[in-house]
Amino acid sequence: MSDLYSQAGVDVEAGDRAVELMKAAVARTQGARVLGGVGGFAGLWDASDLLTYRKPLLATSTDGVGTKVALAQRLDKHDTIGIDLVGMVVDDIVVTGARPLFMTDYIACGRVVPERIAAIVAGIARGCEETGTALVGGETAEHPGLLEPDEYDVAGAATGVVEADRVLGPDRVRDGDVLLALASSGLHANGYSLVRHVLATTGWDLDEHVADLGRMLGEELLEPTRLYTRPCLDLADNLELHAFTHVTGGGLASNLARVLPPGLVADVSRDSWVVPPVFQLLARGAGSPVSALEGTLNLGVGMVAVLPAEQVAAATARLAVAGVDAWELGRVRVETPDDVTHHALVSGTKGVRGGAVLMHGDYRTS
């Protein structure tokens, strides 16, 4: 039977070798709460600690990395794309104030190359270690004929827990709250269809050293997503926090609008930070101003904390210790009749009918 399967393009033995290569990396993410090992039908996680919660709420999220994987494939570099996956999945949970517990992954590929699959999983494991998340299981599926031999895609799902009266979100946000921006590490894992379009139209070489970036273009474009889990949970545990927003697909304004209640508007100052060089480079390549990218890319802001003004200094100091640059992006205020007619107002995004965001000024590029 295995010979017939091999003739159909599926290499079961290669899959087994990939599992052996990834075992050590996965094991480093697992503590005493994880039961069993790699290879079971399901991952088991000991939930006894949840008994210490008064009213535990489970938070869950699922996501992928999008077309950033295409650049990893072009550059034949696969050991960081898993970090992006953890960032996209786990930090969406953290937005609610939840602490991540465990994660599973799914890799679909045209052909199982054990070393490549192990490199992808090693990146996922690194991200899980950094965020305190147990990698309890996963699946590698070989799809010959559906995907080309060197093509793959990755996805994951994670579960976390938060005390019911500690959930962060729109219900907590108040008039006068400050928007504290947390710097991104670069593009993160969103908008790569646009990035690849720019690459195709400009003919830029991924191996070319770009002076403004201080390294090769391909290295910059594969810079892993910054993981905000520990710094954000530190803020939530030690300060008064009202909300977080993870700046992913759709850019800053559309994601910020999701965590604001109806009747409030967030005024965001575009000139409160200098747009990092990679975004300026992409804007030039697209023949557009930087502002044309704000609905697609994060432009240097990867997460936003919404908190009372008196908490900003302490939050900024704690983030600095964690190695995360932060600055005041703007403030929350009550909506006025004039706001609803403003052409730059962003609201009603991702199906959420909440507050709105108004972007002011021009982006700084130096």
C-alpha cells in the first residue's frame, strides 16, 4: 500500500523523518501540563490550574502567515516563518488580556522535505517558547498535485485563559484614554500580496544590499513578526489597561476601531513617529505616498495599548525594559457631529460596529 501511495506522490517515510527532526524543538515548549508526546491523535493539556480562577474564560484564535511564505520559499529560508505564525495567532489572544496556554499547527505542502518541515516547526517552537505557549500537536499534510513540490502553507490555532473580570476591550475604553504605540519589527506578516506586487513591478533583487535598510532586501522582508505576549501581559498584570489592538491586516486605523466603543473616536497623529525605511522603500516602489499604504501595512506600529493618561509613563518604562519602543500615538475622545461627515473617518471594520478612528497630519520620513 505504501508503494502505491508513493506512486501517487505521498512519501510517508519522509513525514516520519520530519517528525523525528522536530521532536526536540517541540519538547522544549512543553512542561508538566502537557501529557503524552509527539505523534498522538490529539494533544493533552492538564487544565487543573484553571480551578484557581474564579470565572475562567477561554480565548481562542486561528490564523496563518499569508503570502509571506512565498518569499520564504523564494529565499529557501524557512526557520523564521513559524515565529510569524505564533505572532499572528497568539498575540490576537493577548489582545483580550488572555494568557496563552497551548497551540497546534498545520502545514500543507506539495512534498515533504523533512529538513524544511523541521525548520518551519522549529520556528513555531521558538515563538511558543518566547510567548510561554505549549506546542501540543500539529499536522503535516502532503498534497501532491494541489501544491507544487516546494510550495507550502502554514496555519495554527491557540487557546488562552483570562479571568472574566479582567477581560480587556471596548467596554473599558474611556474618553481621555491615551493610545500608546508599540513599535513593530518591520512588516510583520500582512500585506505581502502588495509587497510581492511591488517586487514584480520593480524587478528588485532580494539578494541586493539596500543601504537604507542596512542589509539585503530579502532579509528585511523576512524579518519575523515581533512577539508582544510577555510585554503586553506584564502591562495588563501590573497597570490599569483598558484595551490592546494588534495591528494586522487592514493597518492601524481599521484594527484600532475594533476595540473602541460606539460614541468614541481615536485621534491618531501620523507625525508622532518616523515611518521605518522599509515602508518608505515600498512606497517609492509603488510610486505612491506612504499614506497610500496605511490601509494595508502597519507602517511601524505593531500593537497599541489603550490606557489612562496617568499610566503612560509607567507603561513606557516597562516596555523599554522589555526592549520595545513605545510612544503616544493619540487620544480617545467623544464623537462630535462633525466627525461622522469626515472623509478620513474609519469605522465599522471587520464587521464590528464600534467606535471610529480619525487619522491626522502627514507621516514623517526623517
